[in-house]
Amino acid sequence: MAKEISRKGFDVLARKGALYPQEELLAVERGKNAMQIGIPNEISLQEKRVPLTPGAVALLSNNGHEVIVESGMGLSSNFTDNEYSDAGAKIVYSSKEAFEAQLVVKIEPPVKKEIEMFKPGSFLISALQVGQLNKEYFQLINEKRITAIGIELIEDKVGGMPMVRAMSEIAGISAIQIATELLSNLNNGKGIILGGITGVRPTKVVILGAGTVGEYAARAALGLGANIEIYDNHLYKLRRIKHAIGQPIHTSSMDTVMLSDSLTEADVLICAVRAEKGRSGCIVTEEMVMNMRKNAVIIDVSIDQGGCVETSEVTSHDNPTFKKYDVIHYCVPNIASRVSRTASNAVSNILTPMLLQAGDVGGIEEMIFTHSWFMKGVYTYKGSLTNMHIAKKFDLKYKELSLLMAARF
């Protein structure tokens, strides 16, 4: 009887509670500086990274910005539509809706059919990848009066290039992981471990380039116990990398005779030379490759800039390797897409603070003219090419962005 009375009492309270005003989820108020950000799907088969993670979208949405995500955009990095929707994004089911946003953020530069979907006068943030573009691309961008910003050109406040640095760190570590796989029997390799164990000669790894890729490849190889040699023609880079690694390692300038002799004993060659002006120069000749050990591994990280090995040819993630003179070649551009979720988090961590800061100052255009380090990324501005190096490469007219800024005020 007591239980029945108690149950009736709860029923009465429940009915009364239903009559009280209930909490309502209110939309985040969008201020006058709120941006509309569109993120379309990447159509390149090689590209699996995404520019913003659900966590980044939640942060932008909570700050009043509207984020439009094309359905399926994050699947290549294992982010679902539900995650983006829960983070506050608007999910759309056509690329056109994403490309019509005030600001389009993506990884790969847009192709012709994508540029046609932009609204005139809108903004684009993406990778530039000049080596894979042609004159028509810049003409189409300017016809639409798009203000385009290359992620890899944006500097930080101390003059570094955060995007290049992050992707180079990933490429350096990944290069050693790839070499480990290719040396094993499972991939018809030499059947050796990358590194060293007690009583067995350690693997010899030769690294060309003492930049960020070379540094992180060296760290990973040393961690496995490999014997490494690093070559670079800039002595200050060699000093820097020895100091950064903190271990006694063999370093040398790229003396042709010494390098050639070293490669005859190498198990792995990692080419991590970054081109300073355009295409990478050929450092390892066909003859050097011919004299390398059978089933030695070459990983040409510089392949997206032309490569620095004479026998290198561009490959894909689906068919990443080929053999020439019994030497295994791995020449896949965009190594970071192998670990797309890690790479996506890295890209998102770089872009999110910039976008939040842009919102605070009044939008992307205000961000360009109030932060010189961000301005470095701009290569087209409202119908004008503003990057001198691109203008010279493709024989196009060029306007100095600082002069446009003066005219603006």
C-alpha cells in the first residue's frame, strides 16, 4: 500500500513538472564579424586530410561563426557527419553549397569545375602546390576575383612556416616507418630490421637534406638504433641538426665522391632536400643508383618538387613502389595522407587560431591587412596576382600587395 501511494505521488509530481517552463537550446548569436566557412569534399584520390576537425568546428561555432560541411568530408580521416553536426556544423549534400560560402577552406587547391562554383569576391584558404598548377588556374582565380591564401606560405610571428614544419615532421617520421615496411620479407624486401640488435650490424640510413624532414627522419632512425649519415650543402643546417638531435652523428656536405661511396653501403636512402627556387636539383645520379645494394630502399620525399634522384618517378598510395636496378623506389607525393587523422589534427591546430583571430579583427580581409605574417600567404587579391615568384614562373602580371593596401586606406 505504501509503495502504491509513493508511486502515485511521483506521478503527480511528474505531471506538475511537465507544466513548468522548460529549458530551450538557443542558437549561438552571430555577431557582425561572424564568418561563413565552407568545407567541401576533397576530390583528389591522393588527398585524405581535412582542414578542420570536429573539435575545431565546435570552437568556431561557439564563437558565432557558421561552418558548412559537405556530407562525407571527414570520412577519409575517420570523422563522421554526426561528429561535425554535433559540433555545430551545417551538413550539406552538394559541393556547390559549400563552395558558395564567404570563405572556403580546403587542403588541395581547387580545380576548374570547383573554381566555377565560387561566388565572386569570396576567399579561399588551401595549399598552393605551385608545381602542380598551371597558368590557367591563376587566371580563373582572378576572373572570379577570389582572394586566395596558400597555407604553406603563411608565416608565424617569428618567421617560421607552421604548415610546412608540421607536414615535414610527419613526412620525416613516416619515411622511416615506410622504410621499415619495405625492408621486411612481407614486402619482398631484404628481410632486415631497420635499426640494430646485439651482435648484428645496424642498418645504414643515408639522409639528404638537414631540414625538418631530415631531422625527424634522423630522430626516428636513431631511436631504432640505425647508423645514419646526413648530407647537406648548408653548413649552418648541419650544425643545427647536430645540436637539435644532441647525439654525435656523421654529417657532410654533398661531395659527389663521398656520397657515391656511402650509397654503395646504404640500406636506406631518404631524399629530403627542399627546393629553394622551383624544382629540386638532381643529386643522386642513375649511376649511383646502379651501384647501390640489391633491394636497398630509396624514399624520395622531394618528389612533389621534381625529386632529387635521377631514377625517381611519381607513384601513388595505391601503387607506391617500383624497382629499378634492383633498388626499391618509393616516390609518393603527400606522404602525410598516409596518416590522415594525425595530419588533419596538425592542419586544424594551425588554421583554427588564425580563423578565430580573423573573426576577432573583422574577417579575412582585415586579417590580411592587420597581420603581416598572415599577408605572406596571399597570392591573389580581388582579381590581381600578388606573388612575384608565381608571376615570373607563369609570365603573368603582378601587383604588390602593400601598394593595394595603401590604396585601400
